[in-house]
Amino acid sequence: MNFVKVILAFIPFVIIPISAFIGFQVCGQNTFEITFAREEDQKIHQVVEDEEGNFVLVGIIRNLETGFPEGYILKIDESGNLLNEEIFHINDTISNYFFDIHFFNDQYYIIGTHFTNLWYLVLNKDLEIQNQTVHGIPPDSWFSYMNSILDSDSNFVITGYTTRWDTYPNGDTIPNSDVFFYKLSTEGDSITSKFYPTDDVLTMSFDIIEKPDSSGYFAYGFKYSADLPYAGQRFELSKDMDSIFVDTIPYGLYSYCSLEILNDSSILICGGGGDHEVFGQYSLNALSTTIDNHAINYGAFKKEENMREFSSYFQGVSRFEDNIYIGGNSNFNYANPFFSESDSWFHLVKINPDITPRWEYWYGGDAYYHMYSMIATSDGGCLMVGNRYDSEIQYLERDIYVVKVNSDGLIVWTEEIPLINRTASVYPNPGTNQLNIRVPQKESDFELINQKGQVVIRQSIKNSPSTINTERLESGIYFYRVLNKKTSIIESGKWVKF
């Protein structure tokens, strides 16, 4: 094994409320919504839940002095409270990335890159390094994307794509992406690796799963074979990572695909693109197939017809017991995916095994939100991680946005929301079958919450005053919340229905 010295740094950050910091527990399910904001640009790639219900997030943070990215970890508890924050690098004048994380045998296993090399770390629960190794790759290449699984042999199987500079006959030099597969033991030893260089500039692999019979793997990506249609493709591999067969994903589903085994006979895929007659253009798509790659069910989800959807980069589908979630982004800016001036949303759908929706919600909308990963949590809910970027106050510097919802997709309260300086009015109060709301600015959101912490009314306020029908509500005490989309200012209070 190769051991290298790692330098750790700690810099305080501030927590900025998004619609106010929320961290409450309802019926055993914690929910919260929080932003971690620092002076540096930050990005979270993956998240894992441990057996204590804590969440560990890994990604990168940009060093302000050198400009290079460094490995970044946040550990939060089940209510969103910060437990630990660490920055890792071998050399602060070389790029250091964390791509993926697993929890296994009471330790955290992180897969990332140091410069052009594969970087593997094992951390204890205090985020202290217990073991690490560095492995080389083909010369003049670097890792651009990684995703990994822990297989039935307790080995880490990694896929993704590397990039190298390629010179065309006309003299143009462009980046060229090549698919790779890598297998490591939990001790960090290299078992096998395969790199597949091609002449195509967009050959990519996004996710990998083990076959239900543990005889090999399926990887899903883009343009493995030039002989197949220009669409998503499935790469069948042996246990030794040798290629067996390449096939087109049904209905041409492509873009960043995420995978889950539904049962011994079917696979669930979440992604974008595909046959527009089946999925619709620029929608968030889900597809189930047989193990031998025949379509079973499919579904397409979209916030508004004129908006473009985009699936999560690293993990866009996750399952815990009977709770199945798919996630992505609504109003995604394909031309400027990271620092857009547009408003966008995290898009989350809870689905049945046949891909019919149980519910569908959006989170954000007051800035540019970009989801990277999501996981179905052990309490039945879902946690989403990504970025928030407000072009009015930020320049090329993103904050980390984390939102945890319950099994109904809600962020809920179990106590009265504290009052702040009032600029809006809700009347009559007490009221009966309707209430009126007057706000100083248009384009606000109004939520009415019952004493169980459930959001019973959610409505966009586009005109002031506006009338909201409350006829279907039972008599009692409710709490309301008003969110100004431009400044994220919260107004809250009680409303009583006779």
C-alpha cells in the first residue's frame, strides 16, 4: 500500500437560513432545510447515512489562495445540526476531489482523486484517517467523474470517465472522455482496472450495479459502442470487469443515469433524454427494465411544459424498503448549469414500483438550485443535497443546500413559528371559510400548517390582496408562513378558524 501525508484544515462557516432554518421531528421523521455558506465555492457530490442517523456529505471546496479544489466533508445529525467539518488535501497546489462515500463496518470509505490519481480513504466516525491509498491511471488522463458501489464480495466497484486531450487531423485539440472500471478491496488494494479509450469525444459511464446473481455488473452510460444508436447504452461486465455485451437502453434513455435494483428480475433507472414521444422533451424520466434489458414501465415528470428538467449528477434514484424516490432539477440551465441567473428547483418524486407517482414536490425557486444527489433515509423520508446560487449577491461562489423531507415530501413543524417584524397581513383572524392575505410585494408563497405540523395549504401569491379558500379545513388553530421569493424573508403567525 502507498501512504501519503494528508494536511487537514478547518475554517468556520456560517449557516444562512433558507425560508428560515428548520429542524423538527414529526412522527419519528426529522425534517430540515439549511444552507451552508462560506466565502469559498463549495460543491457536494454524494451523501451517506450511518447507523446513528447522521449524514456525511462529501465533495470539494475551492482554496481561495491557490484556486485548487480540496476534498471537503460535512457531517450533520438527523436534525441538520453540524457535527464536524473537514478539508483534506495531499498537496494544496494540486486538485483534490471527493466523489463518493460509503458507510460500512462502522467506518466511512471515500473515493476521490488526487491530481490524476485515484485516491481512497478510510475514516472513523470522527472523520480521522485510518487508511488511504493512491493508485495511478493511464498517462496524460485525469478523472472527470466517478460513481461506485460496494458489491457482494465487499469490494468497491467504480465506474466513470477519464478525460485526455486529443488532437484531430485538422490540428484542433479538444478533451476526449473515456470510460473506465476499477475494483478495490476495502483495504484499498487494487484488484483490477479497465480503461477503454475511444475516438468518440463523449464516451461516458454514469453508474454501475451488480447483477442480482452476483455474476457480474451492468454499467449505464453513453456511446460505449459506435455501432449502436446515439443514445444511452448498457455495458455488461464480468466479475473481472471484462466486456461481455453492449446494448441500447430501452427508449434511448440517456444523460446522467442512476440505478437501483427493484427485485431479482427488474432494474429501475432514472435519467434524462430518450425518445421524446415516450418521455417528452427535457423531462425527468424513470424506466424499469427486466434484467435482460426489456422495458417494463416508464414515467416522465416535469414542473412546467416550457421548463427543462435534468437528472441528478450522481444519485437520482434511491430506495429504502417500500419508499422509492427519484430526483433532479426543474428549470435547469443547460447553457450555464452551475452559475445561472435563473430560478430553479430541486424536483423530487416518490413513486410506486410501477413508476406511478405517489406525490411530486419542488424545493427552492428563489435562486438557482442544482441537485447532485439524494438518498432515501431510514425513517422513510428523503434527503437531497446540492447547490444554491444567488446571482444577485454571489459571483462564481456556490453554497451547499440540504433539504430533508418526511415520507410525505414535507418540511413540517411541531411548534409555533416565532413571530418577526410584520410586513404582511392575514385577515379576518379569526376567520371561517376563507382568508385574505396582503403582502408588500408580489410573487410570494403562502403556507398554512396544522397543529400536527402538516402543510394543509400551499399557494403562490401573485396578486395582493389574494383570497384563499379554507372551507375544507376543520375548525382550530393553524400556523401560517409567508416567504418572499426574492429575499427569503419569512413572515409567520397564527390563524384561527371558527
